[in-house]
Amino acid sequence: MIAMRDSFDRDITYLRLSVTDLCDLRCRYCMPAEGVEKKRHEDICSVEELLEIARAAVACGVRKVRLTGGEPLVRRGILDICRGVAAIPGVEELCLTTNGVRLPALADGLRSAGVDRLNVSLDTLRPDRYAYITRVGRLEDVSAGLRAAEAAGFTGTKLNVVLMKGFNDDEIGDFVHLTEDRDIEVRFIELMPIGQGGAAEYLPCGAVLEACPDLEPVDLSGVARRYRRPGARGLVGLIQPMSCRFCNRCDRIRVTADGMLKPCLHSAGEIPLRGLHGLDLERAIRAGIAAKPERHHMAETGRSEAERDMNRIGG
Ligand code: SAM
Ligand code: SF4
């Protein structure tokens, strides 16, 4: 399938599909403390609807799908969703972003269902800080999740670390150290002023290079600039939506769990997909790709134009 090119000459090949708004954690920069109101069953895409959307996106040129949320592993039927997406001809890569807490129970199933790679979010290596930032989480659960993922045969797992000034900037060296003898990529992500993002303090990714001046540039991979410590097995990725906007390399569209296509994470624009089928569904997806804005304006305005919290878009 030929990829669809948007109005700014970008090939759109990547779908981030949110399967739920719900989550078993309450990260301060993502979710309100009280969580989110559970939507009525009928207000969330069914497994069949999600698969229909994924199939139509593939017909429009998508080749990589990431399942996200909220926390995808709390979604009932997650293994059916994975199996269904992996079986779509044309899907070359199926990934999933998770907080890792439920991996001990689900890692084997995800692997058998055809998930190729995992991103696991982990902002601190200290149990007390983890409990603080997630409000309800236990670091030992994620550690067990990472071990379960490895035992299930997942390789190239990425750790997502949101950089927060005064919270985890003194752990940059510890995270980079993890890459020395492990086949992982630690990805430092700049905090974005979206939803609850104001609950923590922004720190540019330049802080990573200041803390670890021995990091050597490797390549650009999607939206990440990647580095390696000399002799290390793993990689360090910097994702800099704020300090080094990568919109010119954006290759993605997003679909929320309630079936709205978001051409850009940071714009208010949404295109409803529910109720559409076949060519009508494809036409709506193509319209969404054509509507992708050139770039976001967060650096100038200090805020995202998205009108949803991250858990309700799919980070
Ligand atoms: N629950 C899963 C998880 O935590 O990995 C998937 C959904 S979560 C919304 C996806 C990613 O978005 C996580 O890595 C999270 O840290 C990140 N995120 C959430 N809010 C953010 C913000 N305001 N700025 C930057 N990243 C954010
Ligand atoms: Fe849940 Fe992920 Fe948001 Fe944390 S970042 S509250 S784990 S959706």
C-alpha cells in the first residue's frame, strides 16, 4: 500500500490507536487524582470497531500501529485487539505503550498475540518517588513487568522517562547507566503543557547531554534523536517536542478510544469515525491526514490546543 502524503510532504504511516481512557495509575502530569469517569460501554469503540478503523488506516497507507491509552492493559479484550491488528495484512509492526504494571500477567499473551515491541513508562527508579508521581503505583510491579516482558521474549523494549525538573533530573545518570549492559532504549521525553502537564516542572532534554557528556550521537529514529554511551549495548533517545520541534518528521495520526481521529496531538481538531464503514471510513481517515497542521505552537503559546488530557488522547 502506498503511504499517503499530507499537505506538508510528510508520509503518514503510523497509527496510534487508543483502546481506553482508563488507567490503573494516576500519574500527576497525565491524570486527575480522582481518575476519569468511566464511559458507558457504548461510548467506547468495540473490539470490532477498533479493528475496522485499523484496517481502514492500513488501506490508507499505515504500516505501524501502536496501541495506547489510558492504560491499554486494563482494556477488556486487549489480547483480541492485539491478535486482530497483528493479523491485518500490511501491518509491519505492532507496538504497545504501557505502564508495565500488568505485564507479569499479560506479557506472554501479548507476545503470542503478535505484539512486536513494548514501550514501558518509568519516570523514576526510586520506590518512594514512583509512589509519589503515580499516586498509587508500586515500583516493584513495573520491575516485575519488565522481567516478565524479557522472559516472554520481548527485545528492544523502550523505557519512556518524562523529564521533570526537581523530580528526576538527579536520576539521568542512573537511567543512562541502565543502557550499558542491556538491549534497551531509554527515551527521555520533554514534559508537554497538555492536560495535567502543569503539575510538574519542565526540563529540556539538553539536561541529559549536560549530565552525560560522553553520549555519542547515533541517528534520528522517528521523533527521537538517539545517542549511545561508548561501548554500551543500549541506546538513549531524546524526544524534544518543546525544545526541538520535530513536526516536520511527524508520520502519525491518532485515534481516541471514543473513535475520534486526531490529525495532530496538539490541535483541537477531531474527526468522528464511529458509524463509518468501508470507503466512507477510509475517506474520513484520508481527510484527517490531509488536515494535519504543519506544526504545533506550544513553544510560542506555552500550551497545547488539545482539549483533552493525555490519557484521553493516547500518548
Ligand atoms: N498508560 C500508558 C503509559 O503510561 O505508558 C500509555 C498511555 S500514556 C498517556 C503514554 C505516554 O505519555 C507515557 O509515556 C506518559 O509518560 C506520556 N505522557 C503523559 N502525559 C504527558 C505530558 N504532559 N507530557 C509528556 N508526556 C506525557
Ligand atoms: Fe496512566 Fe499512562 Fe497516564 Fe500514567 S501516563 S496516568 S500510566 S495513562
